[in-house]
Amino acid sequence: MKKKLSCKIFGHHFSRIPKKDLLIEEYECSHCKQKFTTDGYGRMVKLNKYWEDNNYMFENKLKNRTVA
């Protein structure tokens, strides 16, 4: 509870989640452990089911493009 409250007051403290693909950036708050990603405009959004699927499809599209 304290960690979520501190994030609401002071803001999240992001650390990047290491991934193979450099174009898709995912972050995790070191206090409340919520995950975030960047949308098409570069804004930070919560990593919900929609964005997980979107990132997954984007990764697969890039893999298929580099293989072919």
C-alpha cells in the first residue's frame, strides 16, 4: 500500500526490462512493480492485454521481415 501511495504522490521510478528487440521498450516501476510500455506516439502507457498483444505482433512482424 505504501509503495502504491508513493507512486501516486511522487511518480513511478522506471527501470527498463531487458528485451532482445530494441524497438519495443518495456519498463517496470521499482516500487509498485507495474509494467509500462511506449505507444506509437512515445507516451508511457500501462502494459495491459491490448499492449502485450500489440507488442507481440510487432515483434513477430519484425522477425518475419528480417528473416525474409
